[in-house]
Amino acid sequence: MKDVDGYTFDLDVNVITSSLGETVADDKPGFMSARFLLDMDLHIINTTPGRNVSFKGVDGVTKPFGNPKFLVSALWNSDSPICLSAAESAKRATKPCSILLGFGYADVSTPAGGTTALKVFKGSPGGHQTAGMAGFPESEWPAIKEALTKPDAFLVSYDGGDFRRFGCPLHGFLGAIVGADSPAYECGAVMPELVKHPAT
């Protein structure tokens, strides 16, 4: 990644999903939720010659919630069963959609040539939700389960007090989408809907 000031760094993302946990206990009859059982590692590798790389928290927001953070999401195209179901439950037009898998706090400076392991959490910031999909019809589960195992892209977003350093537009929940493994989704070219997560 490269910001508007010329700082460069790599963000190494490793996500291992072991299984999907199915649950109906918190859903009304006829509906269910799915939770990802996963492990995630995030590392910042500073490639800026002779300069430390650091990120700014959000002013006026208590730590750790205001800490700068990188978020990792899986994304599906708008014709996916996941996006179709999410759009139907939200009563809105179908768009590409994403599930926030987890995030890492980038509140520690990384020296030139150095690597920093981020403190990582599953699900959404705030700790009230986990990675997964909530409240969809049980009858849709076979199609959704298959689609969940095959994301169309992975997104990396940044949320911090200095998000403008990447020159990318801000997503309402994910921050600035600064990277993707598909060029069509880099830097907010497509702003996905965020699928509702199940409670922890």
C-alpha cells in the first residue's frame, strides 16, 4: 500500500476458516444464523526507506475503540445468494455485499524495514458481534452455505483519524477500502453492503 505522502508498506493477511457454526437459538422460527470459526493474523511490513510508519487514532474516541485499525472482509458479487438474501431482509436493492471477518489494531509504530504483528479480533469493532451472517431463512441455507465458502474477493479497509492519507472514499462501516485481491474493488471502487452479523 502507498499513501498520499509516499509512505509504503505491505499488509500481510492470513485467514484460516475451520468451519461454519450453525445456530438457530437466537433466531425466530424458520430462520437461522451462521458463524465463522476462524483464526486471523495481520502483519504490517514497513517498506518505506528510513522512515517509521504509524497510524492515527480517532480524536475524542476512547481507546481502544478509537485506535486506528485494519479490517478484513470477504466480498460477494450482487448475484450471490448471500447478497440476495441480505437485500431481501433489508428491503433494498441488491448490491455487492461483504462480511467483516475481523480487524487488527494498528496503534504501534513500525520501524523502517520492520514488521509489526497487529492485535487481532474476530467480528466487528465493539465486541458485540462476531463474524458470520444473521437471521436468514433456513430454506436458503444450502445455497448460502455453498456461497459462503467461495467469496468473490477479499477486502482490506482502514479506519482511523487519518483515513484520508489513502485518498480513498469512506465506507459508513468499514472505513476506507484501501485494498482488494480484485482490482475492481480497490480503493472504494465498489462500496459493498455490510451483511448483518450474529451476536456473540
